[in-house]
Amino acid sequence: MEQKHRMPKKRILYVEDNLQNKRLVYKILTAKGFEVLEADDGQTGIDIALHERPDMILMDINIPVVDGMEATSRLKASEVSYIPIVALTANAMRGDRERIMAAGCDEYLQKPISNALLVETVVRFVGTPQQDDLQKPSVQPTPPLIVTPQPPT
Ligand code: MN
């Protein structure tokens, strides 16, 4: 039987302890065609990020074991520091945004999160949901310089 070519999906890790939020974000992102990985606490989030290398991480801040800021700091000091991390948090205290960004988060979304803003933010960081849409580098490589040997003058 001929199998139609299926493009692998980009994977978003969502680190969140609240079941309702998990269900909502899972629904929104899988409906758009992303694959969603989940962790209930910061330590599990770190372990999954290191092992699975998702394309992006959505990080709740108030999570058990290791909080979202600490988990972000550790990931940004690890070999997966290149993975974008977007904080999703209900924290609205003065200075929270600064502390979250200082921990190494690439972006900050305040709960309750609008579906449209969530999708827009994920797409901004990872592009389309399919893994092998070829993302052309914005800077074209310089062609190699060909040096033609000149006869001595
Ligand atoms: Mn939480």
C-alpha cells in the first residue's frame, strides 16, 4: 500500500501544572497542526527538553519542584539554550515581566491567553507546524571566491 508522505510536526513542550490550561493549550496547538509535549513540573520540563529537544517551550512560572524561572535559567545555561522559551503566567506584579525576561525567557504572555495571540506567538518563533517546510536563511551565503592564478608580470 502506498503511504502518502507525511511531514513531521514541530513539537511544542508545555510545562504547566494546571489541568484546564493544559487541555486548552493542547487543543489550540494540536488543532493548528503542532505536536504538544507536556510536563507537570519544572524538573520534568527540563528533563523532557534535554531529551526530546522540542522546537519551542511554553513555560508556566508557578509550577512545582523547580519553578518556571529557575527551569528557564537552567535550560538557557544548558546545551538546549537555543530553544525559544515563552513564559505563560498569571503573575502581574510589578517587576515580574523584568524578572521573567532576566531569567532568559524569549517572550512573556500574560494569562488568560487569547487563542489568537498564543498561535501567533508560536508561529513567530517556530514558523509553520510542519517540520520540513524549508526555512530559507534570510542571509544568502556568499559564493566562494574563485582566484584565478595570474601569470607573473
Ligand atoms: Mn501553575
